[in-house]
Amino acid sequence: MRVELSKVNIMTKPKKGMSTFEREMKNPRFKRAFEKSYKEFLLSELLIAIMEEDELSVRDLAKDVGLSLLLFKKFVLANKMI
């Protein structure tokens, strides 16, 4: 028996379902928490990039932004753990 290729759908498109991330972002509490933590993460990445680019130590950058060394380290390190 010969099957005509035109009748066989070899390349079917998968049904577009929502990813876990998309489903979670529909939850307002999750979305708020994600957006807050993501902004903090981006800020810590920016600070680290500044330190690397300008060859600044954590101590020097903390002094430049007017934060205590302890608070600055806590912020940068806490967001690196995410």
C-alpha cells in the first residue's frame, strides 16, 4: 500500500502552550515579587560591572555611593546568590 505524501503531515506545529514562567507571571503576587527581585539583581550586576570596568574595589565603590562597606557587600552578595 502506498501512502501519498501530500496526505501525510510530517511537520506538524506543536500546540503553543504557556511556559511555567508565563503561567507564574499571571499570578499578581509572583509577578510583583519577581519584578522587585529582578530589579535588585540588575542593579547588583550593574554595580559589579562598574567595579570591574573602573577597577574599583568593593570598598572604593561603597565609599563613592555613600554606603557602609557592610551594607554594600550585603546587597551585592545577596543578589549574586539568586
